[in-house]
Amino acid sequence: MRILLLEDEKELANALSAALNKHGIVTDHTMHLADAIELTRQHPYDAILLDRRLPDGEGLTLIPKLRRSGTDTPIIVLTARNEPLERVEGLETGADDYLGKPFLVEELLARLRAVLRRPSSLAEPGIAAGRMMIDSLHLNVTIDSMPLDLPRRELLVLVTLAKRKDKTVLRPTLEAAVYNYEEEIQSNALDAHISRLRKRLLDAGAGVTIHNIRGVGYLLKEE
Amino acid sequence: MRILLLEDEKELANALSAALNKHGIVTDHTMHLADAIELTRQHPYDAILLDRRLPDGEGLTLIPKLRRSGTDTPIIVLTARNEPLERVEGLETGADDYLGKPFLVEELLARLRAVLRRPSSLAEPGIAAGRMMIDSLHLNVTIDSMPLDLPRRELLVLVTLAKRKDKTVLRPTLEAAVYNYEEEIQSNALDAHISRLRKRLLDAGAGVTIHNIRGVGYLLKEE
DNA sequence: CTGCGAAGGTTGCAGCAGCATTACGGAGCT
DNA sequence: AGCTCCGTAATGCTGCTGCAACCTTCGCAG
């Protein structure tokens, strides 16, 4: 892990660098705001520690500059200016955390880790089918990122088929996905939905077709 | 934005709920650790506020449980136990931030926003939609940098839709974003908000429209 | 190859669930 | 007191959806 330290007090900076170093953290140090942008361009730091009072200005002013330049590196403000309103100011400017001096190195480390902790992304991949993208969790369907709106029952049919793309879905399984126990159907309502859905998919140029397997069920295929 | 508050002091909890509510944050409250896991399963909170001393145990013990159950929701510890070493302990346990009581609501808000701004968070700070810019953390809406002020509930609806621009938002999702589990609605209150919001957006020339998908939900589109 | 029965496809139609809009009054804030 | 916000309910409307009638396709056996 490598971080950038902006701090004007040489002694503190050296002590901090040494302490962090023992924890396996490499620290680059500068006391000039002007250097900071260039340094972040040269190296993608894991975090930035920022003093507010620096020889060439208020440290907080760096934050919007960095953000505008596209950096989303976590920033922790380290400062003696530790009044509640000043803390609010710091966080509102875009700092990820704010730590008043003096502080325990242990606390800084803990906050660093808290800031860096990146939980495993549970990003739902979404199902690609033909030219469609289907988000089965939120029930939306897009074609070339244009939303395609389908009536509820047709939507449920489509999602169910798409989840098992290229595999047969038994008719009772489909019915169960679209109707609950209370809603009984005594007709070919499901067939009707399939038919209407096919038409809509065709009109929209979805790039998929729904095949029937006689006596068994249905199957969604890409063209 | 909707958060879960674990706090045993009823008065503080109510006051905090009310204060956050005014800032457009919907709060669910419980004082039992045992409820927390179940509640997080029912609703994906944007953040969790956690007291350490709770009737059924130390609040911190909840954190590893939540993390093991796959929740990556940011957790802010709110507690009177505010010694440096206790703070370290809290952060090491996996809290994203640690705030000693008493605190200013302003600071809590700032820290909440800071935590939600982190890259791991799903919250997008600024959303462009039509001629609007929406700051989902501060709940500000501007049109050509002129502020547009909307009633709280309509604002929540708009932000929720804007966060998923061009994608359907299921009706229950929308309800959950606007009402907590104590506020039940037995009428078409949500529909009424949508209707009034539409009118306001039209009058303001926001450049977006809200579409309904029958039986499924709503969808915000740019014109 | 041809005929037959069953499964599936298509489509019009009527009923109704779901939505849009608006007025009204209570509650809360300044 | 005056204002806005917000939940409720009444009203009207749209179009989804189940149904049924009719048509097409498929599989199979003679």
C-alpha cells in the first residue's frame, strides 16, 4: 500500500512515515499542494493524508481539484483544526474521513483500513440475451440500453425463460413463475402471453426467439 | 436514503429519527441486535447507525455477523464510549466510521455522506437527468444551477427514480424509499406524490418524464 | 404419404385491476 | 394566522389479461 502525505511539519511527517512504514505502508511526502496533483498522476495512491494548513494554502482546496481530475482516491484530513464545524466542513468538501491532531497512529491505521475496505461487489451481472440485457432482480429489460416496457405477465415469462436461456423450461415451471397458487387459470392464458410476447420481441428486434417443445415446455434462444 | 438505527435510548432515537427525517433520510429504528440482521435482510439500507451498549449486548458484535451474512452496508458507530482505544476497536471490528456522543446532527450527516461517497458505495453523488442535476447525498435538485425545491416525499421519489434512470423501479422499492416500516399507507399516497411531482417537473421544464409500467413500477426517462 | 388427434398459435373481446388526477381537510411549520 | 405538505378518497380512464373461438403445426400410425 502506498499513500501520499501532505504535511508541513517535517518532524511529524518523518515520524508518521516511519510508523506507517513499519505497517508496510509506503509513504510519499510533500509539503506543497502544487506537487500533489502531479504526484497523484505519477502514482495511483491508495489514500491521501492531507493537512489543512500548508505553506501554499488551505489543504481542503486540493480535494475538489483532485476530484475534478478524476481521482477517487480516499482522502483523510489530518489537522489540528478539530472543531465540530471544521470537521463538517472537511467532510462536506469531499474528504472521506477527518482526524484531529494529535492522534494515535493506531487510530489513523484503523481509519485508513476502514476507508480502504472495499466490500466484495455483489454486482448482479444481468442476463444478456440477443440484443437484450435483462436485470432479473429489478425486472427490467433494455435493448441497446433503451428500456423495453412489457406488461407484467409477459415480463415474468421473459425473465423466467432468460434465466434459463438455451434450456427448456417446463410448462408448469413457467406457470408457477407467472401465477401464484390462488390464481388458477383454466384456459390457454399462458400461451396467449407467449404469443403476445413473441410479437413484441419481434417488433422490438430483441434478437431472440421463443421455441416450443411440444408437450414439455418452452426455450429461449438467441438468433 | 434509508438507514437503520440501533439505539436503546428512546428519546435520542426519536429525536434523531425526526432530525434525519427533515433531511430526507428515512429511518427504521430498533433497540435489539437480534432484529438487526432480519431487518437488513428485508431492506437494503444505505447505512447502519449502531450504538455499542444495547440491552442485548455489545453493538460491535453485530458487525462481523453482518459482514459474514454478505452485507456491505456502511456502519457508523454512535456511542458514549469514545476513548481513542475504543474508537480503534470499533474501526478494527469493521465499522466504517466512529462518532462519539454527544455529537452534532450536522456532523453525523456529514459523516454519513462521506461514508456513502466512498467508491464501494453504490451512491452516485451527482446524477444528470434531463436539464436537472441531482445531488443524491444532499438531496438537492437544480435546473441550470437554479435550485428546485420540492416537498420531501416528492423529492425522495424523484431521487429514487433518478438513481435508476431509464430503469424500472418496482413499486415496493419506491414505497420503501419513501416510507419506513412504521408509516403504513393504505391509500394511493404514492400515486398522488407521483402525480404532483410530474406536474412540478413539467412546470419547471425539467426535461424528464415519469412513465408507469402497469403492474410493475415506474421509470424516469429523459425527453 | 396421408389422415387424425392433440398441442400449440393467434386474435377479438369484455371485464376489471391499476393508475392519474383532483379536491378536501388535517397536521405541522414559520 | 397563513402557508405548504401530505394522506385519503372519489372519479374517470386505460390497457392488461383471461377467455374462448378458431387456426396451424406436430407426431404418429396405418
